[in-house]
Amino acid sequence: MANKSSEPDVERARPGPNAAAFAPQADDVFGRIAKRYDLLSDVFSLGIHRLWKRRVAQVMARESWNTLLDGATGTGDIILRVLAHQATQGREIIAADISPQMLAIAAKRLAGHGERVELRRLNAESMPEVPDNSLDAYSLSLCLKICNRQQALQEARRVLKPGGRLVILEASNIRWRWLQRAYLAYMALCMPALGWLATGGDASAYRYLLQGIREFPSAEALAEELLLAGFEGVQFERLS
Ligand SMILES: C[S@@+](CC[C@H](N)C(=O)[O-])C[C@H]1O[C@@H](n2cnc3c(N)ncnc32)[C@H](O)[C@@H]1O
């Protein structure tokens, strides 16, 4: 979690990494798996993503925003949980994603909430449709591994008002090295079989997942990147 500083914007652009080497223009993996995405999340995380998202929604609900953008919203999982909090009634929510197929599922799941949520197709790396300094809060869950982090963080900083809040959910490293190694071994050995079965033979979803897990920075290193990107008050919480 981080605040946009009130310092003036400076040019901090650097060529940024995309941990999973994922390019939505080259491989429409989310378009292909959209209908199975929620099932896959349960399978890949053994259901633990539900606890993480509940926590993100709690954090978002206690913040005092009027306008929230949930970037890379996917099937709207985070927003559904945010809406369940009474405190968020009457506030403006935008749920955005680059994939029309994922947005279509989000639209169905959020249909019961009528006018409260605006769905938009936006690329988290570049959102010229969103004016500078226009949002109080911005959440980005399970997206930083599959996009150019530096660009996405710069865009987050641009669209947030000074003092605006950025909340990121990511699966990061495990502090105990032996457990991290066992986890990576489990992912490398079991995930291809699980992923193959769950995606109906589509190898790319779990290939990106594995690559992203290997290449993503530690929580501490990501906090440093946020500071470098111009955020302040950076904190992180380990959820599992
Ligand atoms: C792993 S899913 C996470 C979805 C949701 N945030 C969640 O936590 O369930 C990643 C989502 O990011 C979207 N995505 C990937 N690259 C993106 C980009 N550059 N801008 C916006 N969305 C992107 C995909 O379409 C997909 O819906």
C-alpha cells in the first residue's frame, strides 16, 4: 500500500521488466481462459486467493476515497468484495481490464450492482483516457507480474490525486528459502499437470504463472520500486 507523494512529477521512466514476459497483444491467454478464470484461481492458489482478496477489499473499504479504479479487474473479484462493505455505498467505482472477455464476465457478475460500477477497457500501462490527478484510490491485483511494472506504476502515480492511495495485491517470495525452493519445485512439477487439466490443454496460462513467480521481486524490493516511482508511505503486509 502506498500514497502518491505531493512532490511534482519527474520523469522516472526506465525500460521496465515484465516478470512473466506476457504480451496481451501477442497471446490472448485471458481471452481464452476468461470463462474458466475463477476456477483456475481456486486451483492454482488452492483457494487462498479468496483470503487475499477479502483482505484487499477490507483495506480498500476503510480508506476514504470517493473515486476508486480497480485496474486489471479480471472477473471483478476484488470489486465484488469491496461492494460488500457498507462503508463503500455511494462511492464511485471503475472496474477496468485490457481483456474484453474478462470484462464481459465482470459485467455479468457485477450486474446486480446497477449504476454503481462503471466498466472500462483500459491498459494499466497506458491509460490516456484517465485524466491526471483524477482518482482517490487505485487497486491493482495480480497484474504487476504480467505487465511492465515501471510503466504501470508511473500510470498509477499519474492518475492518482496527490495523497491518493495505491493498493497492490501480488504473490511474492516466501521468506524461508527452503520453503521458497520447495514451493517453486511444487509449481514446476505439479503445476503443468494441474494447469493442463484445468485449462483444457492450454499451456500458456501456467507457463506465464511460473515465469512470473520466478522473476518477480521480493516484497522488500517491490517496496523500493514504489519509492523510486515516487510513492511515499509504502507499506506491505504478508498474507500467507
Ligand atoms: C491474473 S488476472 C487478475 C484479475 C483480478 N485482478 C483478480 O485479482 O482476480 C490478470 C488480469 O490482468 C489483465 N491484464 C493483463 N495485462 C493488462 C494490462 N496491461 N492492463 C490491464 N489489464 C491487464 C488480464 O486481462 C487479467 O484480467
